[in-house]
Amino acid sequence: MHAIRALMAAALAIPLSVAGTLGTGAGTAQAATGDNDVIANLWSWNWNSVAAECTGVLGPAGYGAVQVSPPQDSLSKGGSVWWDIYQPVDYDLTSKFGTEAQFKAMVTTCHTAGVKVYVDTVINHMTGQGSTSYGGVTYGKYSYPAYSAADFHYYPDDCSNSDGLIASGDYTGSATNVQQCELVGLADLDTSSTYVRSTIAAYLNKLLSYGADGFRVDAAKHISPTDLSAIYGQLNTTTSGAAPFLAQEVIYGSGEAVQPSQYTGLGDVLDFQSGRYLLSKFNGNISDLQTFGDTWGGMVSSGSAVTFVANHDTERDGSTLNYKSADYALANYFSLAWTYGVPQVYSAYTWSSTDAGPPAGSTGYVTDTECTSGAWTCTDRATGITGMVGFHNAVKGTSVANWYSDGSNVIAFSRGSAGWIAINNESAAVTRTFTTGLAAGTYCDVISGTVSSGSCTGTAVTVSSSGTASVTVPAGGAVAIDVNATGTGSTATTAAVTFNVTATTVWGTNVYVVGSVAALGSWDTGSAVALSSASYPVWSGTVSLPASTSFEYKYIKKDSSGNVTWESGSNRSYTTGTAAVSLSDTWK
């Protein structure tokens, strides 16, 4: 709810304020069991699309769980904004992502694919505006199907501010006001009430009965640990008999009265500091990441942290990298390769304004995710990301070793003898001999390709008997190998394809090509190939693509702020041969 403070203030027409022990039913949170614990955060994807992604991508790639958006009925803004889903109206599962039946079917499908389901839950408050929900419920600010006026916090008994709102000074001066005044005018539930606690627990238990494996607890910072402990103590186990996983949103602020450490005894905490630090280092000096973890100010202990490069709040407020950032993919690779916390990969949709909601039909219900149109980011399925999910699973339980850095923006390290990665955040390729820590053999780079019939579809890396390998790490790229990705050498015979596109731009805007194969970024705009403007208005660039391979591609423009504009029309397509070829296109 961090960015919602700013985004919703105007919409609510209110002043902007800056912002236990578990019972027998639930225990200290545990991530997905087994070797697979990476969470795919498919934010604002509808239930049918989540189900399809579990079957087609997440399960095969080795993700441990998927986090889905709030499923409860909420304020209806017709799909035009993202934050309406964080203003609950009723605990029926009638949302802009689908019906209750579709939600239940999605959970079943994901479980069949071996993927757990963590549900984003909004239990601190109800809404603060409007009168009609997606489910057609009519309500008032303090009057809902489950609650009446007596079920909320008010001035002066609960909140000492006469306007009932959290004031900027409360964050450092009054934990009580942070947890009992209204967050940007949202009706604040009295979570000390036995009735409110049991009503919230009943909603969470309904989700557990449908197969949910855990929860993201939105705005947990605004609920006292005592109240949360009482609610968690009423939770049932999951359908598999485990305690539900808990990832609590407690945003760190230096010197604030409410700190993440106050919640780690209840479950895991979403670590916002990790994303802030990754922004700083990938925009500065990544060699500093050698000590990344618990000792850095504001970060919670690794065993209690859910870490992420970006989420729906931070990608809009500039506090972290986002899909528009050139080094977004690299930061995700690092997060998946490092030892800190349970990593989360964020996939949502593209946007040009901070309020913008997901693609939706005329009725406001979110349309199916379509990863080639440019409307969705689909980071979870990019070749390098899925490769690094496999890497993360392969190296689980090992320590960092064989650290290398150039003192600036090239780093490399192994995870014991199970995996090794090099990251180059500089503008030129780097070739050197690295100590990998792996046994002698031929390994497949999991970022540029996969393993097919025992051979590498991307780059092959040969490790000598001494554990070293001579590797070229592309500019703004990475190379990673692990013990589960071995091959007999690269079968990826390549053909040089020169892309020429006539496109006019304004100063500070450049043209890129992105496409369906790894060498073209696998539709990830952060990994798109930059074209040269030397022959402007013709932009050109040559890329080595797999020979005799059909692929799709499009041209995009990026301005100096990283905003992406896709050319219109259907995807372009081409099939390579074995000889070099030049393609001449005009921006559509």
C-alpha cells in the first residue's frame, strides 16, 4: 500500500499523509516446500491466465508458488485504475479477475502443475469512496455486508487526530495512530474487536478451504502485531496440512515507530529495502553487492525475508528498478542467484501513468494476459528468468564462493560447487578466465538458452579440470551455469540478422528490436536490442540468431525515462537460414 498513499489521495479528495504468537491453526511461516521456493507474482492477471501460466510456464520452470491479486469484491472503477482492488467491499470472491468458481479452478490447476498459491489479502481496512462494487454490492464508507459502523476505528477513542487520518509525524511518533487512524481515508477496521478478528479469519479460512497455501498480508504495518497474532491464531491449516505461508507488508522507515522486526515472529516480511538497495547498486557499483544481506541497514534476517526487485507499489514510485530499466533483468538474475531471502519475480503489465489499471474489457473485467502484444511484461517467462529459477533450485543450501569483481560493474561468484554466474552491467563485453568452482565438463548457459536432447540451445561453457572457464559476458548481460544444465556443446548454429527500420524520434528517444527468441529479449523490453542511429532516420543493428529458426519481432521506442512505446499492428515474423540476412522495415 506504499504507493497507494500518493496515488489515491487525489481520488479520495483528502489530505495526504506520509505513511505475538500464532495459535494452533498456523505456525511460523514457511516458504514452498522442497527445493522450489521462488514466487511468481502475477499481479493483476485474471484467474484463467494464472491457471494457464501455472501449467505452461511456472510448473515446468520450477517455480514454487504463484502470488495472485486480491480476489475479494471491491470498489469498482471499471478497470481504469490498479488500486480499486485494495479497497474491499465484501469477502465474496467477485472481482475484476473472475468469479469464485474460476478462482477455485485456478488454484486446482496450479496445484496440479506443482505450484502453490499465495493470495494477496486486504484485511486492514475497507474502502473510502464509491457506492458500488464489482459484485454489484451497494455500501457506505462504514456500512458493508460484513460490518457496521461499530466495527471501525475512530477519533478520539482510537485515533488521536481529529480528522481521523494518519499524520506524517505519526510514523516516527505514534505506532497507535499508524495502526488505528485511517490510511488515506480508508475505513480502518477495529482489529482489536473479537467480531472483526473472527470475520477476517473466516475469510482467510475460506481461501484456505479452496486450496490457498498462504497469504500476502497487505498493509500489515497498519495492524498491531497483537491483533494479527489473534487473527492468525484462528487460521486453519492448508489442504495439505501445512501452516499457511505469510508474507507481511511492513515497509521499513528509518526511525519509525513500527518496524519490520516487530512482525518477523508472526511470519515472513516483504523486504522493501532489498529492492531499494538493488536500485542504488545497479545504478552505481554492483561490486558492493558482495556483502548484500542481513547486515545492510533496514533489511530483515534472511530467514524471514521475501525479497523482490520490484512490485506494484515500488515500480511506480521510483524507489526500485522496474521493467523500463535497462538493468532490470540483471537485478532479477542477481536476486535469484544470491543467498538472501525467498525471491519473488514480478510480472504485471506495461503502463504510462501511475494510476493505470490492467488491460480490461468494456465492462472493466481484466482481459486474458497476452505476452506478445506489449501490454503485459511477462517477466516470469523470459528465457533468462526461467533459467535462473532453475539455477536457484539447483544451488539451494549452498554458500557464495569464488567472488570476483572488477571493482565496478562486473561481478561473478559461485554457489558452492553447484552453480556459477557472471553479471556485466557495463557497456562493453568482458572476456576473461573465471574460477567457477564447478567440476570439469560442458555446461549450458541458462540465460541464453536451455538444454535440449542433451545439448545447449544457447552458449556452452567448458569448465577445465582446475574449475576455470574462459567466458565472454555480453555488455549488459550475464552468463550462468549450474549442475542441472549440462550438455555436449552448443548446437546453436547462428545466422547474422541485420535489422533496419526507418523511424523518426525526438531527442532522447531511441529505437530497439525485441522478439520471441532469447537473443531478442524473449519479449522482455528490458532486454531489447538497441539499434544504432548512425544512418538516421534508419536505425540498424546486427544480432546473431539461431539458424533455421522461425521467430517474431517488433520495434519499440524508449525515451530517457525508460517509457516504452510499441509499434502498432501484428508481430513481424521471419525464419532464418544459415546465411547472413538484412531486413528492412518501416515503423508501423
